Amino acid sequence: MPVPDPGFTPDDLPDGRIFLAGTFREGRGTEIESRFPADGSLNRVMREAGEQDVADAIAAARKAQQDHAWRDLLAHQRADYLYRIAHGLAANADRIAYIQSRDTGKTLKETRALAMSAAGTFRYFAAALETMEEAITPSRGPWMTLSRFEPIGLVAAITPWNSPIASDAQKVAPALAAGNAVILKPASWSPLVGLEFARIVAEAGLPPGLLSVLPGGGQSVGDRLVNDPAIGRISFTGGTKVGHAIASNAAKRLIPVSLELGGKSPTIVLPDADLDQALAGILYGMFSSSGQSCIAGSRLFIHRSLYHDFLERLVAATRALKVGHPFDPQTQVAPLIHPDHVANVDRWVDIARAEGGRVLAGGHRPKGASWDDGYYYLPTIIDKVTNEAAICREEVFGPVLVAMPFDTEEDVIRMANDSQYGLACGVWTRDVTRALAIGRAITAGTVWINTYKQFSISTPFGADKESGAGREKGLDGLRTYMRQKSYYMDTSHHVIPWANAG
């Protein structure tokens, strides 16, 4: 079947030069590749940022952030830069979508939505900055007491490979709005869309040095950023193991850190659920983005009275999902990011089989010569395991759903909470009061009721337990990039009598 023309060619991809202090230049690190997950073809060979690149970016960021031309801007003047960036993102949404699909394998439909989401994120934080209020607090004496928010200084933003443009915006927009300079480290598996983002930011006129984009590995670039004493805040989205290391390093320097890490999120189908609605939501919540999502509803708990019939419907619907090329508008499940990741997903399915799991759908790569060069994996459903099985404990980060029955609400709440993670949860029921009670009982940063994977930039997003710390989005997501400072100003001309002055 011919692949639809996306309207762009590989010649439209960024050339692979890193973005350092307002200019594009060759990185001084090791060579890395970006490949198209649909067929393994080469996107770009480039050099990641090197040690000196990181040092140069930090020096330029310090200078730019402390420059009065930036530091003294009023809120509405800083907001104007964010509005311009938002306009550039929206105007280039189709181009961004193509680059991100080539970089990550996501469908064009999804990557275009992510580009528009990034534009909306910049608009939101521009508006939030313009309307953000500071407080005159109640005084306990003849003083005026003020609470104000000021920039931290330099922010290191480390983003994942699965949804880079949206993750980039959720960190860079509030950090710039707060008056900081930002050094963005995209993942080495998806380096190109961050460089396109840099081009748009530069064209918006942001002063050089306030943003550098340094693609590269965690050890080569990330470690240097995290450990540099000039960095005043770290925002990281990625794996839990790396998150622990970053938090430990940040603690040694007593600097704030935001962590959005792994998940093994439960989805609960109660006996009174609208089963058509639940079926559609579970499919989307698990298999959209090919399951490469920290919030994927990868543990499915179905009430025993529904278990057999509902699972049968779910398996049939999963087998019917369209696996295909990311440029095909009919594709629902696109390729995974990298051949190493395909192998890891397959390894977890083998572990589940060894634990007694029954594979009801998928469980392997698509068969046939037309699939051999791409990084595809069929959407997979497994049952006949307990909540203690490794496949239920560890994050697979791929299209693998585990189904289990439950008998009582007490049982399902216990099983849902019996996890190292606490990122998200889904509840399907017609009884909203019941759903809210279950949501309160489950440890998770986000609870979806009769829906899944829906977001608003104005609503804080975060996690508990091993899934992370801190919040992004909303007004809290802006203030997290600021320092709060208190002021006391005498209003009485009163001389403090302690020293008998006067």
C-alpha cells in the first residue's frame, strides 16, 4: 500500500547542528543517529553536545539572564516573547508534526496535535504571567508586608523521547515566563524536533543565550547539567532510576527539582459502567502512542461479573486496531521508537509468559516482509497473572495491557495501590459519587472518571510515590520556576527602641 505524501521530505529535517546561545553549530560530542522508526531509514547523523558545549551554554545563559535587557522586562513584555513563540509553533505545526513523526514514529495526527498543544502551552503561560498577582499580606505591625516572585536564574530542562515538543513546551514556557534562562536537553533517540523548536524560538526574537538546545545522552550532557553549580533548578521527565540519581544530586546542592517519572496506572471497570464508553477509553488510554506513555492504563481491573464478556470484546477490538505507517491517516498503532525498545517490550512479554500469563492478543511483532525494517509491535493483552507478577509491577512503556478480575471495591483499591508507582488512575462507572470515593482512596496524581488521557494546561499534572515529585502546568507550574521573597516596609517612621537609638 503506498504511503500518503506528508507534504515534506527528509530535506526539510533540521541539519543536526545544536543550538547554542542563539546560533546553530556543530556539536563537539560523539556521533549519534536519528532514524525513521517506520522503516529504519536514516534521518540524520549528527554530533551531540560535548562538555565544552555545555559549559559555553551555561556561561551564555548566565550572561543573558542577568542582562538588564531581560531581567528588567515587565511581565507583559516577557509575555510578548511567549506569544510570538506560540504563533511560530502554530504556524509551523505541519512541519513540526512531520519532523516529530520522522524522529519518533508517532502518527502525523498525534504529532500535529502535540505541536498545537505546545503553542497553547506558550499562550497559556503568557496569559498567566500577565495576570499573575502578588500579595500584600496581613501585617502584624506598622509595616507593609509583601510576597513577591522572582526568577531562579538558570533552569536545566531534560525531556523524554516519547512526546518531545509537548514536553519541551511544558518546561521551557513557564521557565521563560518566570524570567529564567533555559538549557534544554532533548533525548538522544529524538534529537531533531527540539532543534526545530529552537529555530522557531530564535525567529521569535528571544535574546540569544536565554535558550540553548543540546541534544545528547544522559551521561554526556545530562550529568554535566545536573551537577553544574550554576543551575538553579532541574526539571526532568524520564525513567525512575535516572530520576532518583537527579534528585540525589540536586539534594546535595539544595536546589529544587521537578520529576515526572514512570507509571503502571490502574484502570477500573465497575459493574455499572457504560461498557461501550469504557471499551473505547481503555483502548485509547493504553494503545494510543503505541503504549509509549507514562500514563498508559496498563493494569486493567474488571469486575468479575463482567470479566469474561468484556475481556472478549476488548480482545476483539484490540486485534482490529490498525497497525501501520505513521503517515497513514488510518493508522492507530504506529511503530515504537527504536529497535532496542522493541526488543525490551518483547522481553517483558516473554517474562509474562514465563510467569503463567496467557497472551490473548498480539505478543509479537507483525509478520511479513513489509514489516521487517520498521520497529513495530502488535497491541498486546495478557491475563492469567496476579498483581504480584513482574509484568504488573514494572513499566513496559509499550503496547502491553494486563487484565485482572476483582470482586469488591476494597480489593481493587488495595490492588491498585499495591504498586511502587502513583501517576494516574481511570475509573469507569455511572455512579460519580462512587468514582470520587475510589479516586480519593487511590494514590495517584491524576484520576480520570469515564475518560482517559485528557489534559488541560491550566490543571496541574504530577505524581506520587516512585512516579515523581512536583507539578507541571497551571499557575503552580509557573511559580515552580520562581523564588518567593518576602518584603517588610516600615510605614510609621518608627525607630526600633531596642538599641536606645535617638
